[in-house]
Amino acid sequence: MTVETQLPYDKDYLMQYSERRKEPQWFRDVRLNAIETAENLAMPKLEKTRLKNWNFTNFKHDVSGEAVQKFEELPEKIRVLLGEKSTSENLIIVRNNDVAHASLSPELQDKGVVFKDIFTAMNENEDLVKKYFMQDGVSVDEHKLTARHAALLNSGVFLYVPKNVKVEEPIQIVFWQEDPEAALFNHVLLVADQHSEVTYLENYVSENKNEEAVANIVSEVFALDGANVSYGAVDNFEKGTTTYVNRRGVAQRDATIEWALGQMNDGNTISDNVTYLMGDNSYSYAKAVSVGRGDQKQDFTAKIVHYGKESEGYILQHGVMKDNATSIFNGIGKIEHGATKANAEQESRVLMLDQGSRGDANPILLIDEDDVTAGHAASVGRVDPIQLYYLMSRGISQQEAERLVIHGFLSPVVREIPIETVQAQLREVIEGKVY
Amino acid sequence: MAGSTLEIKDLHVEIEGLEILKGVNLTIKGGEFHAVMGPNGTGKSTLASAVMGHPKYEVTKGSILLDGEDVLEMEVDERAQAGLFLAMQYPSEISGVTTSDFLRSSINSLREEGDEIPLMQFIKKMDETMDYLEIDKNMAQRYLNEGFSGGEKKRNEILQLMMLEPAMAILDEIDSGLDIDALKVVSKGINKMRNEEFGCLIITHYQRLLDYITPDHVHVMMQGRVVKSGGPELAERLEAEGYDWIKEELGIEDETIGQNA
């Protein structure tokens, strides 16, 4: 199989699909244009990762999921993520491509907060969705995968926080790919209006150790003037899923976007996290941890682009590679002309555990303005056998010693993560991947 | 005497192709304190590392037995589980792992599964031991050896020794880099371990540690071998006269490795 393989989905299919989803005409047009555009676009260009033999075409597109009535119905790995209590009032669970559970507290509803699946939103909140969907964040025609995303979108969520509304409790969503061959073309659209505040937390879970599937995810986050968005994610797709995930933020004047990403997929993954600091005095901190294992190949990019004066962007990513896993970590700080007094800082660190594991960190600073500050730190290294020897000399097994070293290596990022639930989830998922 | 017995027989050890130990023989029984002395570069630390299983050292000949069991067949963690302990000259720094978490993992790895040390009992023991060694309490929550001063690292090694209570300990230059107050505290900890069961091999090239810890047996290493053994009086004579008289007696010109007699 090669990346050039044609998709088995044409315009007729998309027309029918769109009708069944009761989509407005404008969105149907987005799909139909996108499928045509996708044909002529190339795959994303990755400097150091070759996409040959990655599965982007073998999947089931339209798979439904039943409603979840009780917490106990959820599989163990999701219950763990939600915490055994799971009293979250603001929670959506998407099972395959359908909403299986949705709740939003009455207080937030009264304040005008919108949290619903994207198909409902494109009808009920048409103006907002139309204004923000793949316009100023991610464009349909960036490359073949963004175009396919728009064409084949089969899941998504819309979160809107009105002006001056501060949401105290995290808004949480779980995307559960129960069907092992189900594709997820998922779109997250988050708009935080002026001076609002919100913490959003998402989990991706699949169950396909052997079957092949595809995840093509685009998140667009808009923090308007003075808004404050904290975005947490723990990706945990199984080995069979090839993932393209593009999380992009746009911060206006005095706005803040904080990212806390646990990049814990077991399959091949391209993960792009880009923030545009458009407004003066805007701020972003992108934190990410990754654990690679098996034969998986991954390409991570954390990028912050400064347009606003006195904008500040920080990138901190730590990754551990085990077995034969390969990962590229790109850290890019870009300061555009006119962004005076901007500050771009980044740190990327990779630890390789086994002979076959590979890691690469590419710190890049692109600066088109004189009056700025910037800095980077990067390191790639193998686990020190003397460290393991020291730990083992106290009776600790090699496996346990490696576990301690991995947790220790990732902990400077994990403990800096502002959302407690994400910290706890990450510790769980890291634990699961270490053995 | 009760306790364990460590037997080192005709031990030859290489590092990166260079032979460092050229036939060391040494037997340590439970209840005994042995001191291995000698100038720098005579193979003392190599002996300690080879017994524990340091990955860079290769045993080319000879044997190490603990209560008759072949230590050389054991992985490093199995050696610890069998009762061996090495207080290292240069302990590793482990970022992100607290001293307390590490010690608890260690203790539990030395106990049977399902017989983990209760948390409160662990905390109590750790607090008491830290008090005894005059260690600042916040060390428990600091990352293992990270940013520790030389003295703190050495105290931490003795803290581990006292918490893990091995049958047989090797202390590799535990006195180096310590000021006199720290040396007294560290010695106090080591002496507290003394009982009928516990065996200990103290490696040092300074006599001064033996002012605080009295060994039952003293051995002198040169050129990768034990060249002289005796009682505490040997250490006293070394303090008074240095090593030259031994070299003269044995006809050794250069005591360091690579200078074959």
C-alpha cells in the first residue's frame, strides 16, 4: 500500500452522507470542494519522516455507536481516564462517530456556553461555526490530509464560551473508537470569546491492536481578546490507527492559550501543534510528553508564530522512545517582522531506551525582527547504563529501573501541566506504556 | 559466626581490555569488618564494582561466591536481593525520582511480593535514620542525588545502607570528600550496622576513616592483588609509616596497575 492509493469515497457518497447528517448546504459544499481539492494536493511535507507504507486509506468511514446509559458500560481504560467517580457535569462521550452521552451543567447553559456535536452546531449555531470552521486556523487546502479532513468529517464538537464567562470546571470529551476499523475524521472547534476562560480536556481511545484504521483530527482554538484557554489532550490510539492530528490556536490581544498534550498513541502519528500569537501581549505555552514503543514512527511539531508585540511563546517537549520506536521532535519559534519585544523559548529532550529506538530533536528559530529575545535547548540521548546499574544495585529490577528513569525524565513536563486531571491521566497512560 | 560469607577467589577483571585485577583472594564473613587499603590506582574500586556487577567490568577468571552461590551468574538486582550492597564512590543522579520513592521501591524489591513495607512504617524508619545521620528532612523529597553536594551523596549512600540492611556491604571510598564532621556522622552510621550477622568491606586509601571504624582485618592492595593482610595493627603501621615499607618488602617499584611486578 502506498500513500497515493485513492480513497473509495466519491462525491455521490459524500452527498448522501451529508444528507443523512442533515447538514446545511454550505457545509455540503465544503465537503464536495474539499474532496476535489484533496485529489490534487500532496501529502504534508515532513522533513525527516517518510510516509511510505503508512495507512491513510484503509478504514470504515461511517460507523455508528450506541448511547451510553451507565458509567459501568464504559470500558476500563475510559473509566480510568474519567476517574472512578466521574461526576463531571460537562462531559461528552463520542462512541465511534455518534454522541453516546452529552451533558452540560444548567449554570453553564444559562450563561450561554455551547458544548455540542458539530453536526448539531452547524445547524443551531450556524453563524459561529461557519465563521470559524477552517478559515483562520487550519485551511482546507494546506495539504491532502487537511482537505480529506474537511471532505470526510464524521465527528466533531463545538465549544463556545461567551464574553466574560469564566468556566470553572473542565469541559471534558472522550472520543471512543469502539469499532476497530472505524475512521475518525474529527473536528474540534473551540471559540473563547473576549475575556472568557475555559479548560477543555479531550481523550482519544481506540481498540484496534490488529485492525487498521485512520484518525484525521483538526482542532481549532480561538482565544479572542483577553480570553484564557487551557487545552489538555491525552491521545491514546492503539497500534492499528494511523493518526494525523493538527491542533492549532489563534490568540488575539492579551489572550492566552496553554496546551498540555500527552502524545501516547501506539500507531504511526503525525502530530502538529501550532499557535499563532496574533495579538499584542498574547501568550502561549505548549507542553507535550510522548512515549514511543514497538515499531511506531512519529513526527511531532510544536510551533509558535509571533505576530503580536510583546507576545510570548514557550515550548517544552520531552519524549521517551523504547523498542524500535522512531520519533522526530520539531520545535519551531517564528517571530514575524513587527513583533517587537516578542520572546520565543523552547526546550526539547528525547531519551532513547533501547538499541533500536531513535529520536531526533530539531530546534528551529526563525526571526524576522531585531528587538526580540529567543532561546532554545535540545538534547537527544540514550539511557545511561550506569544509572540503571545504580538503581539495580539496590535490588530494583531492570524493568522497574527503566520505569523510574522514564517517569523521572517526563516528570519535569508532567508536573508543569496546569490541569490536574491531565496530570493524573498521563501518569496512568505512561504507566501503561512503560511495561 | 552467623551471617553470610562472601568468598572472592583468584579474581581477574578487565576494563576495556586492560587487566586491572590480577588474582584477588578475599573472604569476608558475617560479623566481620574488613578494610582494603592501598594507594590510588591499585584496583580497590574495581574490586568493589566487579562484585556488584558494574556493566563496564568484565570478570575474566576466578569466582565470587555468596554463601556458596555464584554471584557472577546473577544480574545486578539479583546480587542485591541475595544480600549484597555497594555504597558507591560516585552515585548516579536520577532526575525526577525522589529519594523517598526510590528507597521505598528498593526496600520493596528486597521483600517478598505482597509483603511490601507499610507506608507509615517506611516513613518512620526513614525519618529516624535521617535524624541519626543528621540529614536535612527535605532530602527525602529531592530527586535522587541531583544537585547533592559530595557530602550529601555519601550520607545518602549510608542512609540507603541503613534502610536496606543488607547482609554484606562494600563501602567504596565512603570517606572521600568528607569533612571531619561528616566523616564522624557517616562512621556513626556504619558502626550502628555492626552486629554478629553483618559483614562489611571498607575500601579507603586514607587511614583517617579507620580512626572511627575499627576493622577486624586489614588488606593492602597493589598492582591488582592483595599483597598483605593483617589485623588493625597493620592499619596503624600504615598510618605511621606509609606504604613504602611494603613496597620495599615485596620488591615493588610502582604499585599501580599496568606495572607488572
